[in-house]
Amino acid sequence: MAFPDAVTDAWHMVALAKDIRGSTVRKVMLCNTPIVLFRSTSGIAALVDRCPHRNYPLSEGRVENGTLSCPYHGWRFAADGRCVETPGCPSAALPQAKLAAQPLRVIERAGAVFVSMSDAAPDEPTLPPDFDNPELDHFWWQQGTWQGRAFDAIENVMDPFHTGHLHHGFIRRRDRRLPVRLVVTSHGDGIEMAIEQDAPDLGLMSRFLERDRQRSISRYYPPTIVQARWEGHAGLTLCVTAIFTPATDGSFTPFARFSTRRGFAPGWLKQAAIRLFLAPVVAQDRKALARQHATMALFGNPRFVEGPGDILGNRLQRLWSGQHVPPGADEGVTAEL
């Protein structure tokens, strides 16, 4: 799947701000492009990871006085890409159009670093509700770069029917299904699926972490964000904002931000419990997406058959590609999960 303009022209989360401190130099991949991140005097900077002089990776360099020094010849670059020094050579009038590295737009929000490779992106990334709500407890969870396609990871988290099988015992149980009502609502530039039910799921995570469950809502914010919200009689119990950053054609870097209501437990305890119960679920998804991608590569291209549980149809694909979908709510679907 070649990345559509709607993806390459968007803002993408590429790192946690806490991982770029002091003299740290960090390389990330975004849509097949290597990027180097470092702390300049004005904040986090992002450059395409290529020295214009001899094509050496700048990510192997070091930070000097808020600039990035290439280890090959020592050329130093500022946050805006300007070459500020060519050691051993006159530098009074450096021809910037020729010597400059390629800068990228970068913004830090809620402990996350967002980069845009295109001037077509808006002034700031559009973030979903409660992403940085000060009245909630928040923590980030990031587990490196995975094998698979970012789009398939989005489809995975929007699909409730795999959870009783792939995650049997942890989220739901394939041998003890519960009746639910599924309601899909299209918003033109996004789509959501609500799962209405009378009791929490029967997996370990719900039994230990949820007091009650009335419904959960998963909403896709194109091109790379899915936010899932679980609600009970007292309101929000858990909000998970998952960001699937496309690294290459066959890999992606997932980030997850967990937000919970304050009061019923200390933040550190909730974080420990969520990590404990979700760790095997995350490992199962990681393995499944890698195996799915390997099979698609073996056969040369994706071949998908739409089944009765695929009630979103092709709307995820259309939104990923930058299209809009007709707004409105579908007729509710009765199912067992």
C-alpha cells in the first residue's frame, strides 16, 4: 500500500518528548523517510536524516551548542537546517541554499513529539478529546516499531470480533459470548463504533479493572489515531488514544496514551495494573499483525474477503485515503462478543 497524500501530508507522532533530552540524538522513520530529532536552543528540532555534503546520516552525530554536528566532516546544522559551520573552512558567507539540511515542522504536545513532512498540514495536529485533560490521570506506553502496516493496525483496533479469539481470556471469551448492540456512526471526516452492553466483558482485564460497563466507543480520527472510551454508570472509566505512525511500507510505530478518572486509585497503581493486564494482549496483537503482513507479502498483495462482522465496510480505507464518508448513523446490529 503506497501512502496516500492524506497520510504523507499529515502530522505524525514520532517520539516521546522525554526520550529527547540534553545531548540525545534520536533517529525515527516516517513514511519511508529517516528523520533525526535533537534538542536545539529553541526546543526539539527535526531534520531529514541526511547530511547534504556527503549523504552521511546526521543521526550518528552529536549536539553542540544546540546544533547538530555531522560526524563525517563536522558540518553543524541549526534547527532550521542552516549550516552554521564548516570546520577548517571560511564560513563568513556560507551558501545556505546549497549547504542547508532539510528541516521539518515539529511540535511538542502532552509529552508527544509530532512531525509534519508537508506544508499542506494544518498549523497544529488535531488531537481527540481528553488527550491532555488536566482532570484525568495520563501515562504513555510505547513499545518500539512493529512489523506490519499502520492501516492494518487501525483496522485491528476498530474490529471487536477478533478479541474473543486472539485475546481469549484477557479481553473476552470465545466460549462465553455476551449479547451486545453495535452502532456505527459516520462523521464525514471520521467514524466510530459504539458497543452497548449490560455487563463488562468476561476477560481478566475487565473483571479486575472495571466496576461496570454500559458501553464502549472506538472512534477513528484519520489518518492514524483511534481513541477508545469505556463508560459505566459513573461516566468514563478508561480512555485509550492509540496512534499508529507509519514508519515504512511494512512497519509502524504505535504509541498509546491511557487516561483514567482521578480518585478511585493512585495513578501509579492504575498504570501498573493496566500494563500488567494489557502486556499479553499487546504481544498477541504484535505477533498477529506481523504474521498477517508476512502472509500478504508471500502472496504478493492483500486479499481481503468482507464477512458479516465487517460492518464498517470500506469506510476505514476511504478515510485513510483522505476521502469523506456520508455522515449519519447506521441501523444498530445485534451480535455476540
